[in-house]
Amino acid sequence: METGARRASLVVLEGVLNATFTGAGGGLELDLATPGGGARLNGQRGTDVRMILNPDGTTTYSSSVAAPNSRPTAGAFRLGANHAVTIGPNGRVGRVVKASEAPLTHRPRN
């Protein structure tokens, strides 16, 4: 039985990546390679992450559910629920800021 974290790698060249970490076990390490460098996201089950490759060469990471420990090319950051950080094209980590609250969703009523 495997007990350690599993690892996956993705190359993202443009656009938006939405990821929810699922499954049982010791979590997941997600290596993301981007034109501006990349990051390693470490999350447990239920971690919800969004990555946006911006037109100016920066990359913005946000988390709306859980707090992954993350490590970009230079430095490190931890995102709490509803927080975001932007990484410069040189790998420089910006300030972690509170993002706007995620909208509440409700089941349709019949």
C-alpha cells in the first residue's frame, strides 16, 4: 500500500487551469511548468487551485477551498482559502492577498 504523496507534472502554455485534488492517501504534488518558470503545488484531498497565465507574462495562483503549500521557481507561498498570489515572469513571488469571496451556489428548487 502506497502511503506517500503522489506526483504529477503538467506543462501549461496559455490560459487557465482549474484543479481540485481528489483521492485518498498522502496528498499530491503537482509540478506546473509555465513560460515564466512554474511552481510545485502540494495539496491534500479537497484542495482547489486556479492558475491563470496572464498576458503580461505573470502567473496568478488562487485557492478557494483549501490551503496548499506551494513552491514556485524562487521563494515559497501558502494560500489560505480565498487568497491569491502573482508570480512574476522572473519567478519573483508577489504578496499573498485576499481574493474576492467565491459566490455561493445553491441547488435548484423544484
